[in-house]
Amino acid sequence: KGQILSRTGDVEGAVVTLRTAAATYDRLVSLPGVTPALLFDAGTAHSTLGDVVGQDTGLADIAAALAEYRTTFALDARAVALDPSFVRGQRGLANAQMHIGNAELDIDPASALNDFRLSLQKFDELPESERSGLATMRLRGITVRKVASALAELGEYAEAIPLFEQALHIHQKLGDADPKDIRNLSDVKRTLQTEEDSYFYAANPFLAAPSSNRRENLENARRTLMADKATVEQLLKLTPKDPNLEVDLANAQVRLGEVEH
């Protein structure tokens, strides 16, 4: 119910509902005989609450979101301690670590980078049967992008850009499985947009390393923008007249004009 209220714009109602649910789970997991599944469900409740209190359209309370994500991590860790083969808990730990990094990215990119790398390590330690699942592949691709984004925030563009390409390769595999997967296409769009920003920053003599090749970076920015524009157009075919996508398309066209002239 809390997620539904959030999607309809009732953020305060969503927070109240989710806090009540999280408190109920907290009481349940304090009782004897708690199971890994119950601990995982409790963690999910706290993670969802973290999403709502932390998002820009919600309360934008980063400290509160971080507290919820850390509670999720602790609950998933308890679940895995009870049953080391509990795959949902293992995957939950990787996901919670990524959420912690997300909350830190704008305020402390160095800490975020560390958390994203730990998250990626946890994804890579999952059993093969879980790693090969489409849902986990998608989360891993997002995490690779997050590592790259944190590096870019720190000005490490040469290290970040190959990771953006690695993330795109993962999402391309998912796109081959379902070319009309809107969620995956949106992931591709976000990756391309962050990568093109990195190329633009790397082309800026005030931000780039002395060895950076301005002309080459601008050409790569143009190439990435073309791919971004094509992806947005593909998304618009699937969700016509989406105002956010129309803004994305206009921005891509403007930036292309700037690069080409």
C-alpha cells in the first residue's frame, strides 16, 4: 500500500503506512524463532521506506534514507547468518549496499564508490544460477554504472568510461532477450547520459587530466549522444507523448547541435 500511495503522490501517507509496516516487522523479527524469509521481508519494508523518504519527489531526507538502507543491510545479514545458502538474503545484501551508495553519491562520492564496489563484489559472489538470472544481471549492470558514476564524480573519467561501456554491454544482452523492455531501455538511456557527461567533462581543460584528448572526447560525446537520442526515440515509440522522454529528446538534440557546431 505504501508504494501505491507514493506513486499517486501521497508521500506523507506512504511514509506513515511504510513506517507502520516497518515497525510491525521490527516487532516480529525480535520474537524467538525468526526465519530468514521474515528477516528478508522486514528488510524489504525498510528499503521501500528508504526509497520514499530519500527520493527527490518525496522528503529528500538522505540521512533518513541511509538509516533505512543500513537497517535493511543488517536484517539481510541476519538472514544469511541464519542460513548461508539463503540466496534472497545474499542478493538483498548486494542490493542494500548499492542503495547505501546511491544515498551517499551526491554528498560523499568516495564513500559511495566504496559501497558500489562492495555491492558489485557481493553480486559476483552469488551462485551462478542466480547471477545468470535476468533480474540479477540488470542489478549488476546498474551497479557497474554506479561505480562508473562515482568515479566520474571524483574526476576519474578515464577509469569511469570503460565501466559505462561494460554496463551498456550488460544491458545490450538484456535488450537482446527483450527489445521492448522499457525498464532496460531506461537503464541504457541513463547509462548513455551519464557517459556522455563524462566525455564532456573530460573534454573540459579545466576539469580533465593534462593527457586528455579534447577532440577525441568531444567525438565520443557526439557518438554517445547519437546513441542516447536513438534510445529515447525507441522509448517514445513504446510510450508515446511521455513528457519526460520528450524533454530528454530535446536535450539530446540541443547538445548534439552544440557538439557538431
